[in-house]
Amino acid sequence: MQSKNKRAIVTGGTRGIGKAIVKELASKSCCGVLFSDVAFIYNSCDECAAEIEREVGSLDTKIIGFKADATSLEEAQRTVDAAIEKLGGVDILVNNAGITRDNLLLRMSEKEWDDVINVNLKSVFNYTKAVLKHMVNQRYGRIVNIASVVGLIGNAGQANYAASKSGIIGFSKSIAREVASRNVTVNCVAPGFIETDMTKSLNEKQRELLSQNIPMKRMGKPEDIARVVGFLCSPDADYITGQVIAVDGGMTM
Ligand SMILES: NC(=O)c1ccc[n+]([C@@H]2O[C@H](COP(=O)([O-])OP(=O)(O)OC[C@H]3O[C@@H](n4cnc5c(N)ncnc54)[C@H](O)[C@@H]3O)[C@@H](O)[C@H]2O)c1
């Protein structure tokens, strides 16, 4: 019997926000069906990938990890082709992989700039390009790109990160215009400060200072972001495209 599940690809799915998104798409009533089958892309920790396959996969959903460096267009094309073969197609893409290499611009190396732009922005180009033809041909696609509030308001010490995240927003709005008439939507979620490995290095004092600047006075959880991604992939969001939804406890209001 042919599966009626939607088919999703999530980059950077082994931990943090990406892992929560894999779980959400696998469990949510997404796009008018019960579940999504999910292929997630990861670049390290084979054991973490195997654990997610075991933990989230079920009789109803296929969860498959593909090891690849998201900065490579060639690897993106290869993994998307393999994911489509295993899942039978692709309906949803969530570009989530991201890194930080923080430094004040006067001290920032060319490598710190290039690494962040390549992982955060070029990967979005790579995976969007690799899935778009399929989505346009089937007249259906939901693309959600994980930006950041830093891409909206900037942050001292994160010029590379802010540029990558603002770039994602401009890219998303442009592609949204290119493919809207083909029933492919492209939206961004801009998280505020979320409890993950990325923010683990902050000490207690930095956390307290940050929280003071958040109207809701606390950091968010990966699930806060995942639920909004699930919404944007659901039929309730069928008429939403080219938007940026900040999920930030009120930071950017
Ligand atoms: N945590 C926050 O406060 C926060 C705030 C705003 C935006 N974001 C964004 O949310 C996304 C997820 O962040 P997170 O906090 O879960 O971070 P994280 O460091 O916990 O996870 C990042 C994921 O990206 C993957 N990744 C990194 N480089 C890769 C590469 N070259 N190829 C393939 N995968 C790669 C990692 O393996 C990991 O799974 C990122 O895009 C990040 O910029 C996070």
C-alpha cells in the first residue's frame, strides 16, 4: 500500500531545534495527513542519528538520517535524490543547519566569516535548489527556513551570523515570489534565544542579562520553534508565503 504521509527533509536534525522539528513533523497532523516521513541531514555524530531513527521512527513514519556536509551543493543534490528515492518524494524542506563563529568585526577572520556564510546561507541555497524542481513539478511544496532575530535587529559580535540570517530572509522572499503561483510557499521562522547547544556556552550572568531584555523574561525551548514550523507546513498556513515569524518571547516587537 502506498504511504499517504507527507515527505520532509530537515537539515541539521540531530540535536536542538532541528531534532525538535523532526519529532514535530513526524508526530503532527501535517498537511492534511497524519504524519510526515522525515529525512534529516547531519554532519557528525552517527550515534545521535541512529538514536533519532530509533526514537522517532514508528510503524507509521520513516525517519532516515543522511550524513552530508550541508555546505556542498553536490552533497545536497546527492542526499536529496537519495531521500526522494527512500521516501517516494519531497513535500517539505526545513533549512535548519546553522553555526556561530562570534567575534567583533575588527578581530573576525576571513575563515570565521566564510564558515558562517557557507553553513548558514549557502546550505539554504543548496537544499532549496535541490528540492525546488520536484516541488514546482508536483505543484506543492512547503519550505521553512530558520533565520534568527539577529537577522532582523543585528547583534554586536555577530556580523557574520546576522548577515547570513538577513540573507536567508531576502533569499526566502525572492524564492517565495518565484514559486508562489506553483503552490510552493517559502517562509522563515526567526527564533530569539533558545536553550540548545548553540547557547550552552553562555554563562549564568549572560543568561540573566539576556533574559532581562526578553519581555517574557525567559529563553525559549526548541519545541517553541518546532510547533511554528509544523504550523507553517500544515493546511492552516496554505495561504501564507514570504513571511518571517519571530518566535522570541517579544524581543523584536
Ligand atoms: N539556539 C538559538 O538560540 C537560536 C536562535 C536563533 C536561530 N537559531 C538557529 O536555529 C538553527 C538550529 O540551531 P540550534 O540552536 O539547534 O543549534 P545546534 O548547534 O544545537 O544545532 C545545529 C545543527 O546544525 C548542524 N550542522 C552544522 N553544520 C552543519 C553542516 N556543515 N552540515 C550539516 N549540518 C550541519 C549540526 O550538526 C546540528 O544538528 C540554526 O540555524 C541557528 O542559527 C538558533
